[in-house]
Amino acid sequence: DLSEVAPIPPPSGIKLGHTPRLKSITVNHNGSRVYAYDEANVLVWVIDAASNAMVDTLSTSTSTISSAPGSMVLADPKLPRLYVLEPTGIPTLRLSIFTFEAGLVGASFGNVKTGSDGVPGGVALSADGSRLYLGNNATDEIYVVDIAAVLNSTSALVAIVTRTSSDRKSTRLNSSHSQQSR
């Protein structure tokens, strides 16, 4: 019975500037934390799964981005790591990677240049955890991102998967931007 479900309020020390707009939710690798992206406040809620209480927030941007829809969160199923994908209002998608080790939070931020407005349309992690696949609804493209490169602040875009005019699959490699039919 959903009429008995109570909303999760923020802890007393956390002030939200706007009415929350939760757009994407994921659970961490061991089920102890739930992460929800709040698009209106440009942050991630950290919820303790055992108590169903918000225990913290994670800031994903140093400046407020446009309130364009489509932000997404994804927890790594094997590692204490969280991926956050946000539109920026410019031809770039913002990728934030949070790593949780021994109670400390490390953050890496990267931008995936898309060539047109980035509107996240999905995010998936490779089975070995080395790459993220980022969908862009504005261009119907999938960006293949090397996670280690983002963590090391180097160029992370490995390839762009697109459809050609003949509806054949095409891959544009980042290093040469050449087209290869598949």
C-alpha cells in the first residue's frame, strides 16, 4: 500500500535550494547506499538503505548547469564507485565519477565533447568495468568512454557509435575520427 510510504526528508544540516526533481536512482555494489540525482539542485542524494534516511549529498558540478533534463546516475556493480552523467547546455556531457574508499569520497570530473547539445539517453558499464557507454538523445549517438582516462584527467572518448544514412552501423574512432562500417 503506497499510501503508507513516507517521503525521505533531507537531514537537518542539508539545505536544498529548490524543490527536488529526482530523475535517476541507482543502488551501490553492496546494497548499503541508494543514490538519487536531484536535477533541480544539481546534486546526488546519498540514502542509507538500512534506515531509508538521506545521510549526505554529493555535488556534481562547481557551477550550476542548465536545468536541461536527462541527468543519470549509475553505480558500479563491483566497485564502490558512482557515475553521474549530466547535460551542460553546450556540446558536452559532464561525467562525474565518485570513488568511496574507507569512508572518504574521491571525485573525478570529465567532459565528453559531443559536437551538439548533449542530452543523456542512457548510461551502461562494460562487464569488466573499464568503459562507460553514454547515450545522447539529441544525436542518436553512443559515446564509448575509457574510465581510467577520466580518472587520470586525460582524453577519455574512445569511439562514437552512430547510424549512417543507409541505416548501417558505423563507428567513429576518436583518435582519427575515421568511419568504419560494421
